[in-house]
Amino acid sequence: MHSENNSGNHPSRPRTINRNQIPTDQHAWLERYDSWPRFHRGVRKPGLPMLKSLSSYPDCVLVAGCQRSGTTMLTRLIAGAPGFARLHLTRDDELDAALALAGFIELPKDTRYCFQTTYLNECFVEYRSLREAQRLIWVLRNPYSVVYSMIHNWSGFALNELYEGCGIPRSASERLRRAWLFWPFGPTRMEKACFAYRGKVAQILSIRHMLRPEQLLTVDYDALTAAPEVWLPRICAFADTPYHPAYALKVRRDSLRKADRLSGHARRQIESIAGSTYRECLALATSPGLT
């Protein structure tokens, strides 16, 4: 491991991969699938693997968890560390990762990558294909902040995609199954967000049995944002990259009170649907003191 502190004032400038560094005959895929709706219609098909080219990046780090849980922040932090490279092929670096891992584009092999993979959703069983040197960081955040963010900051497409992929309960009523209809004929946005959160975070209960313990790190986002100087050295050691104290300055703390904006009724609904699942998954979070 290379987790010792860097004595400099600032970490080195990160390397960025842009479209000029991939084969020109692959640029057409970036144009064709330049948004998540297009990716969903053209790439996310039954039977088509989302991680088809995972083996092409043998020492990569994957970051996942429920959407709106801080996975973007953590992915970009690791991708900016020594030995890694950031992706800037489209307007969305997670979409870049999705196209690379699905085999539509080929990234340079002379660097490491940290891929954000929250988009897998119902395809999460593909994490089983991780190779020996590949790692997965699963980020877990409290349901109140996540649900609030889904309701107020997400488009209808994003919420419906997650709800249909992960959230519709097996015993759901016909109304809850009509994701494309508005209440009272279909579920409310609050119901979609709560069930989507519950289904997505619960995936870690299965994923932990697919991987060896040294391949998986479960991170409590709320603990990370409260004490980044405690958590980030552990995360960097897991990713096998040096830790620099400047990384802690990149962790946003202004969203910690987001859940306080919820009404009492909303909090009770979130608790009734997702609270127990969140606590069960939170018990898996790794202590930052472990090595």
C-alpha cells in the first residue's frame, strides 16, 4: 500500500483522458450515447453485459451505492489521485465509465481508473466478475438526505429508471407498479424515491457475498463528510494510492443538514419504508481504523 502522507502543500495535478485519446472510430459511440436516456434505450438491454470490458482495466477501482449518496464526489477524488486519470469524454464522467466498461470505447491502458458505477442498478450481480486486483467501494448515506435529493434534484427519467430497476416491491400493488403514471393512478415521487433507495442500498447485502473481504469497502458517507481526515486515509489505502491532507478540503459538508428540510410526515414515511434496511446495511460499514 502507498497510504503515507504527502509532505507537499498540494497533490499533483491529475491526468485527464479526453476524446482525442481514444480511437477516432469510437467517437461515434460518444455521439450516439451522449445522455443517460440514450444509453438506457441503446445499451441497457436484457442480456447485454454492463461490465463487458471490466477485465481490460485490471487494477481499477469501482465506486457504487445508491444514487445521490456522494459517489460522484468520491470517484472524482480518487480519480484525481496519483496513478489515476479522470475521464472527460462527454459531459458526464459516469457515462464515460459506462461506455468504457460496456466495451463501446477503449481507454488508454497506461494509467489506472476509478469508475463510478451506480448506473448498474438491476445488473449489480455483474460485480461478481471483479478480478483479483480490482476493488469496489460501496457508499451508504442516510435515506432522509438521499430521498430529499431525489425528489428535489432529479428528473422524472432518473427517478423512474431507478425505481423500475431496483425499487418496485415484489408484493407491490398495481398502483405501485405503474411507475409512468402520476398519483393517484401510480406511485408518488416520495414512494418511488423511498422504495428505490431501499432496493438499491440492499444490494450490498448480496454483493458482500460475491467478493472477497479485501475487495470490498463499505463507506458511511455521513461519517466521511463529518470527519474526512479520518476516513480518507483508509479509503486511499484501500485504493492503493497515496493520501494527501488536501483531499479532505474537497469533501463538501454543506449537505449534511439537507434532511432537516423534510416535513415530519415525509420523515415518517421514509423511516417506515427504508429505515430498517438502511440500519442493516450501515452495520456493514468498515471502521476507518481497520487496515
